[in-house]
Amino acid sequence: MTTEREKMLAGQLYDPSDVELKTARIIAREKMEDFNKETDRDKRKEIIKNWFGTTGANLLIEPRLACDYGTNIHVGENFYANFNCTFLDVCEIRIGDNAMLGPNCQLLTPLHPLDAIERISGLEYGAPITIGNNVWLGGGATILPGVTLGDNVVVGAGAVVTKSFGDNVVIAGNPAKIIKTL
């Protein structure tokens, strides 16, 4: 039998009120509280390394971090996230090496049904986010569910990325579009 967690990670409709998922979110809230009140960078790093799905050896995330679970987040080597980033990880968020996120960035994997009756029932689903190597997200950038960004992508401040982009581009705007090829 497929669990609600398995359905969630597979991008299928799932029930977020499932006991296993509620418990996992409570654990994540406790870890967020510990992380966000910690002033020592090395201790914050250890909290993340023992919490996220996978990490590189070298990372720095500034507080206030918000996420759903944390365990569905995978970051590569030399990862940096500035203040107030949000990672809603009902599906996996995978970020490559040498990635930099400006303040107030949002990576959002959850989706809700368009049909009102289905949406009101409380069921939801999601789509993963994949970000390549050497990517820089400017402050306030928002990456929506199902987006893949290739290597060497720069996302302008405040951009809303609604679709996937390949390697070596600068994207900006709402919705984001290519403004320069690198």
C-alpha cells in the first residue's frame, strides 16, 4: 500500500493531515526553531547537515529559514542562502554545486487542485524543483513547482520562474524570460 508520504514525493494527490506527515512537519518546526535561534554559523551548518536530505561539506544558510520537512532538500557543495529563504519541500528540491540564493528567495514545490471541490477537500500535490550548478538567484526570486534550471543560470531579483530554462542564461521578470545568454 502506498503511504501518503510516498504519494506526496511522487507528485500525486495526498492527504497532508496524515499522521506521519503531521509528525514530520512538527519535527521540522522544532529543527527550524533550533536553526533560526542559533547564532554560531558552524552550529547552524551542523543542524542543516543532520537535517536536510543531503548536503555538500561547505554550506552556509542564514537564518530565518522556513521549510515544510527539510528532509526533501538536497544541496551541493559551496551552497549559500541569504536571510529569510523559504523551501517548501513537499517534493524534492535539488540544488547543485556553487549555488547562491539572495535574501527572501522562495522555492515552492506544493500545488493545489484547480477544481474548487477537490481543493476544498484538503488534498494537495506537488512537483519537484531542480537547480543546476553555479546558479545565482537574486533577492526575492520565486521558483515555482516543477521548474528545472540548468547550469550557470542567473535569476534576476524578484523574478517569478514559472517554467524551466537550460544552461547559461540570465532570466528575469514575471513571468521570468531570458534576457541574456551567457
